Amino acid sequence: MFASHSPRATRDECFRIGIQHRRWLLDEFMKRNGLDTRPLMKDVIDDLIEDVQGARLLEDVLPLDRFAQAEIVDNRVVVTINKRVMDMPGVKNVTGVALVSKCHESIHIARDFRRAGVDGGAHRGGCRRSSLSRGRSYAELPV
């Protein structure tokens, strides 16, 4: 659970978590690839998920009630982006939805699947908070 129950504090903490996560991913990517200039997330998000976080990234048909999902398959995190996003009511920018979905699932990789071994107890599908993060801030979670 987040440190505070107020909606504003929760929003602020989520924003902080997203910024910390983005910085870590891009710093790690730049270090691994010998880059001096920070790339745009939209240009490297697939590489960040696959190379930096070690997850498999797929596009596949999912139910129309979700943009993407993350799950464990053969002891590896698999992020699946819904190929049917264009069929969802109200979606005007399919590319933008896919980008935001990848960024969202990237947070789940870091927060919900981060363990010495990815087996057991991990979330699948919807955005359920893992017992791993319960009562601790993002900075306190084990790497």
C-alpha cells in the first residue's frame, strides 16, 4: 500500500515511481549500449522491456477488456500487447495506447515480478497489487 491513503498523495507517489523507473531503465540502457544521449522512450521501450528487464514482449489477441497483460510463462515474464486495441471503443491512437500499455506493464515487471526467481504468486492480467509491495515504498523493494 502507498504511504498515504489520500488520492493526491497516491497520485504523487505513482508519478514519482514512474519517473524513478523511467530514469533507471534509460540509465541502464544507455550504460549497456555506450550512449551519451538519452533516447526517447517511444523509440526504445521494446528494448527496455526485453533487454534491460529480461521479459519477452508479444503482440497477441486478448479480451477486449484489457490493453495488455503480464504473466509468468516457463519462469519468464511475458508481456502481451493486445492486437485488438483498434477494436476497443474510444481508442483513437492505437500506437499511443500500445506505448502507454508497455510502460504500464514495465512497472509491473519491476514491482510485481521482481524476485530472485519469478516463480509463484505473481499477478496475471488485471492490475492487482502484489503482496511483495504491500506496506513498502518502491525504493524499498528488493532488486
